[in-house]
Amino acid sequence: MTDDKPTDALVGGVKTAVVHFGKAAYEVAAGVGALFIGITQTVRPGADDDDTTGGPQKVPVE
């Protein structure tokens, strides 16, 4: 015999819902982060270039 309470199904459902909500929140946060990175790279395309050749650029003048 089991001692099932009428709220056991409700508790199990709430636990499952919390786990799914947490996973969904993580996915939304990852998507917003990727969107932010994409916008930043579009607005400032040269921001990720590590131009470490150093020194001033020489431009010949004719």
C-alpha cells in the first residue's frame, strides 16, 4: 500500500515546470547574449580586430 497524498501529483508537476522554466530562461538569456554580440559586431566591425602590428601606418603621398 502506498500513502499517496492528493497533492503529490501537483508537487511533481510544479517541480517539472520549474525545471523547464529554468531551461527556457537559460535559452532566452543565451539568445539575447548572441543578439547583443551580433549587434555589437555590426555597429563596430573593427572592434574585434587585434591589430598588434604596432606603430603608425605609413601612407605614401604623391
